[in-house]
Amino acid sequence: MADPFSLFQPPGFARLDQPTARGRINYYEANADATDVIVFLHGFGGGSSSYEWSKVYPAFSAESRVIAPDLPGWGFSEHRAGEYTAQDYRVAIGEFLTGVARRPATVVASSVVGALTVQVALDEPQLFERLVLVNPSGLKDFGRPYDGGFFSVVGAVPGLNDFLYSQVITSRWSVRRFLEERLFMRPERINDEMVEAYHTAAQQENGRYAAYSFLQGNFSFDLAEFLPRLAVPTAILWGVGNSYEGPEVGRRMADLNPQIFYFEAIPDVGITPQLELPAVTIGAIRRALAALAERQPAGVG
């Protein structure tokens, strides 16, 4: 059997760990001596991990120190038993940036983790140089309700949650369906490596705890209530085929704060453009970073 880490660790990247109060964090790093630091934070969902950025972040390692962690409860980081809260991730992200980045960093963050990173940036702006948010979502944005009723019931039934998670929710078939229905705009772009990476991450011991905490809505909030107070220069990238919210929601978010200098709607991708069309996503991030460096309102799409 192939080493499972080989799916997650791009050539030229070291695999390291960092302790935090919310668990040990596994991360990948290259070009450690560079002064410019870019940290890539993955989103949440069945089998999520830093793998979702692994086709994108190597492109930035020639000029920057690149860091890509698995957040606690995901990937190959520590998976503690018990419920996870939004505060767990705010603490973990803040401690990780303090301990590993060690200077204000450019943070590229996806989905719900993008929204949680905004909250970290409100409390600890000194940790951030710039923010690039990819399909950021608090899951209750602009008053939208979040219903995790089924998973609240499942999570409360001993034995049932273990069986459903290991045999149904994280089977390779279910992982592929999740990618097809939720993350990708075009299912034909999904390959066996992606399925295996998500399946491998989801099957780690105690993997169900963070996953159920997410599905039950433990990390949900209205991001629109926090964005107006954000002081870090920010860009928002949005997949036109986002199955949860269309790009008009992203534009509404961008309009909430003049510190959001750049918005781009990326065509022909869904919630995870970094896996669906990595080269296109690399280009979008580079445009966003250039606009933020100029600190002038700009945008396309």
C-alpha cells in the first residue's frame, strides 16, 4: 500500500508539526528562509485537509515561505475525541500563526475557515498582512438559516454515528458524491487521487468528531456581521458555480467594507476552485495579491 502521506506532501515540502492548546497541527512548509509568508487554510467537510490546496500552494514557494496546515480534527493533525467549537479553531489558527509564521502573514483561507479567520483577524490583526478569502461563508450569512437537524440527532446516538461515519459518510462512493454535488461544478474533473485523499483523511481515528461538529452547525454564524469591522486588507474570490451561494453574495460581502479591495468571480468552478482548476485559481490569487499590494480598489468578473 502506498504511503498515505504521499498524497498530501508535494515534492520539496517538509512535513512538520506545531503544538497548540487545541491539538497538535500537522503542516507542510517550503522556502523557510523567505521573508514573505503565505499560509493556506483549508475548509471543512468530509475528509477536508491541506490536500485541497496542494495543487496551488507549490506555485508560490519560489518567492515566498509557504505553509499549509491541517487544522485540528482534520487531515493528519491531532484528532481529539469530543465536540469542537468555533472558539477551538479561532484559538488554533491564532496560535499557529503566532508560533509558525512568526510575522504578519498573507493568509489564503477557504469557505467556513475563511469566515473564522476573519474573526481571528478582528481580535489579532497583528498576525495578518493580507487576507484572500475563497468562497468565505459563516453558513448563516445575511440571516440565512442553517439546519443541521439530522446530524444533531445522529451525533447524539452512540454507535450509530460511528457506523454511519465510517461505513456510509466517508466511503469512497460517498466521498465522490460529496465532491460532485457540493465542491465541484463539473464532476468530470474529479479524479481517483482526490477521492483517495479525502477518504484517507476522513478515516483517521476520531475523525468523526470534527466532521459532526461542522455538520451540526457548531461553526455557523453570520459573517456579514463581522466583515464591516475588518481592518486587514482583504480580497474575496468566488466560484460562479458555488452550490451554496452565488457570486452576488460574495459581492454583497465585498461591499460591506472598503478594506476589501478586490473581488473576483471565478467562472466555471464551484466551492473548491483550488482543486477543480488549480492553474486558474493560482492566477486569481496572484491578481488579488497584486491588487492588495497596490491598496487600490480593483476587481473583475
